[in-house]
Amino acid sequence: MASGRRVIIVTLLICFLLNPACAKQNKVVVVSMDGFRHDYLDMAKSQGRNISAFEDLYNRGFRGRLVPVMPTITFPTHFSAATGRHVENHGIMNNVFYSPQQNATFSYKNPENAQESQWWNYNKNEPIWMTNERLGHKSCIFFWPGSSSSYNGNVPTKSKLVYNSSVPFKSRVEQVINWMREDDEITLCLLYMREPDYTGHAYGPDSKQVMDRVEELNDIVDYLVHLVNTTPNLRDSVNIILTSDHGMAEVSKENGGPTVQEMHTKLIQANLTGADIYLKDDLPAYYHYANSSRSPPLVVIAHRGYSIFTSPPKYHLKGDHGYDKEDTQMHAFLVAAGPNLNHVDNIQVIQQIDIYPLVCGLLNLAEPNKIDGNMRRVADFIDPKPSDEFVRKYMFHAEGGPPPGASVKTSFGVLSMLVLLVYLV
């Protein structure tokens, strides 16, 4: 009888120490709502709009004002959130940019570029979904920029490769939850929605139409929470992070130009208004944009209220982004709650590059890629708070320590512990 108990004890120890699936795994769902400015929830509430699902989450967790990277444009910002890196370090310089090394132009509208690893594998990039896979878990992605490419020859367990804006947001949520329901080893999913950005461009950030989109997104959040709460293997393990890539600012019709040709003439005449013009080496250091082989030699950044087009727009743009990251109208929202997230009352200022370490902390991923984000800035949001030992190990790798390879040593250490435990039993 005693020997039987010993076998059971040792078996359980082996299970918990060598197979994390024996213990209940933390899970994370990250949802990006494009162009969701940090104050849209306040605007909606002041107008009597329904934001109850958002409120329920941040009343249980916390709300943040997210400071994006530069430029405050969709593809660079989403990839910074995914990789924990500034744009100069991950190389997706804009929605459209030219690479002199490749003598080719990347465009977010080109589905082939989305799958070409030459664009995404710059500087040994590793998005959070691949970090999760490398460290023994599974990930699922639905339309997040950068998710159609392989990284070092690897792809996430589940993903939607080709972007299709017509797929309803509700269907996207259902697919992600179905993936997680069907495979309990999936611990991380990222999901993208293009609203309220699309509407903000068309009608402006202060429009009734944008508030309509906020209410519609509230219904999507409510549906997501409902699916999580009614799925047994997700109910007590999923942490939800709602965020965005950038904010949105009003644009007047009078400030809608100039075209490239007009801009070139005005640059020569040195009287271009409505924009700042920088040589690459003169860019402000806090942009973290110049130190890349893909950085353009000349950068023109419009002042808020102005837009720059390569050709006359087909319709009057009433909202835009891409302005200085320090402009609070470019700041995005973040709402997070879950079994492993603390409740914090005040709105927190959070760096976009810290989403990667926040997810790592929630999933106990101690061996990240080299990143610019900082675990120390987000550790207090996590419950239980990561240990000092975890943070030290994490930051060692995040700051450029040797490529993660400690798993063999860790396994040896665990096996040694098991031998000792067997002996003691």
C-alpha cells in the first residue's frame, strides 16, 4: 500500500514538473480594435452610449492609455505590440515602404507581401505567438498583421492567413474560441478588427458614426466574454486584453494636401507648412525610427490636422493618424481583466512595446526574444506578481542574452529533483 502511494506521488510530481498541461494553464486572448482612441469610452459614456461590457472588464481589471510607437500607423504599431520592439528594430517601417536592400516595396494591400518572410524576419523578429510556440505551447491568430508569415520556418498552430475585411467580427470571435475549445494546449490567441479606424477616417473621431461603432464593439466584447464564461476549459483561465494600435485626430478639408509633387516643390522652396521635415539622422531619438537599414533618408511628418497624400483622395478624409506619438490624440485604449490580472482603479499609462512582456508574464514565458519592452513596467498588473528570479531571467534574455537554450539544463535540474524526491519517498 505504501509503495502504491509512492508511485502515485512520484507520477503526480512528474506530471506537474515535466508536463505543464497537468496544471491549469493561464490563457490570454488579445483583441485589437483599430484606431480606438484612449478617450472613446469616456466620450461614449458621456453621450449615454452602452459600454457596459467594456466597463465590466475594466472594473474587474484595469484600463490603460496606450502610448504607441512611431509612426502611429497600423502595421508598424501592430507589429511592435506583437514583437515588443520599436519600429527601427522590427523593420516594418510603415504600411507602405521601400527597402533599399531588397530593392522592393512592401505594401499592406499586397497579400503576397503578408506571406513573404523576407519582410517579417528582419533582425530575427519573433512575435509573441511564436515565442509561445517555441516555449512549448500553442497559439492561434486571426488577421493580426504579421501572422501570415513564417518565422525561422515556423508558423502558429492555428491562423487565418489571408485578410478578408468582410468576415464579421462575431465570426472571428467564434472561430478563436472554437480553436481554444477544441485544443486545450492553445494558450494564446490574437484577433484583429478594423473598427473604429475605418469609420474614424470617413467621419472623424468626434462623429456619431464612431460612437455607433464603439457600441457595436461593446456588443462584440460582451459576446466574447459570454463565450469564455460558458466554455468549461476557458472560464477560469482566460485573461482578456483589449487594445488598439493608435488613436485618431480630426482633419480639415483645407489641410488635406499636399501631393508628393507639390510637396517636392515646396521642399525646394523651403516653405512647406503643416509638417516637420527631417533627414534620417536628425529624427528625434524618442521616435526610435532612424537606426534601421530600412529607414528612409528623408522623413516628413504632418502636423495634427494635416494629411499627406500621394494623389488626391477619392473622398474627404475627416480623421487621420500617423502624427507624433507624444500627441495624446494618437494614444490608444487598453482594457484588461482575468484571473491573473490585478484590479487597478486609475487609468494606467502603458507603452505599446510592453504588451509583449505583459503576455509573457501572464503565460510564464521566461525566455523571450530580444525586445525593447520591459517586464518591470508591467509586473504589478499580474497576479501573482512574477518573482524576482523570473524577472531577472526574463530581462536577461530580453536585453540580448544568449539565444534561449536553457530548457535542457532545466530538464536536467527537474530530473535531479525527481530522483531526490523518489529517494525521499
